[in-house]
Amino acid sequence: MIEVVAAVICREDRYLVARRPDNKQHGGLWEFPGGKLAFGESLVSALRRELEEELALDEVRVGAVLKTLETDALRIHFLAVTCTVEPRCREHTAVRWCTRQELASLPLCPADLHFVRSL
């Protein structure tokens, strides 16, 4: 099973989401940023690494696991994250701060949609 982490960054009642590149699986859909764990990597270390690689977020505080979802091949852990700097796209095609209502109307990746419905 593939282990994945996703950052739930909330600032002033808005959540940070990023649009996946068109050439990747679920291309063009929006997601909470994150990615796969490397062998032996902790959830916190993986999320810090992914946020730096994808969004140039190097000053983050990773909090508790908010929810874990499983599919046949994937286990995704959504973790609370706080940051003070603004993200810059390195891999995604766009980033956006959205209210819960706006999240509900975005085309989200399947696991992210499931998570949003639980908010």
C-alpha cells in the first residue's frame, strides 16, 4: 500500500489547495498539497519535504493527523499544518485559498473530495 501525506493548511477560514499538472494522474484537479512517503520516512518529515519541494514552504509547523483514508492501493493521511509564508508553485499549476463552500464547488481529487465532505 502506498502511504501519502496531505497538508491541510487553514488561514482565516480559508484552505490552501493546489491544482495538479495536466500530465499527472488526476491532472487538472485540485488537491491538498503533499505526496508519497519515502522508505522509512515519518509522516511529518515527508510532509515537510513535499511542501518545500512543491510549494517552497520551508517554515511550517505540522500538527495532528486529522483523518486517514484508505483505498485499495493508497493510504492518505491529512495533517493540520500552519505556515506564515506564501506558497510558490514549483510543481502545481496554481494555488488557491478557498472557503469550505468554495472547496465544495472545485473539481477535487477523489480522496480530497472525501476529506472535504468530512469537514
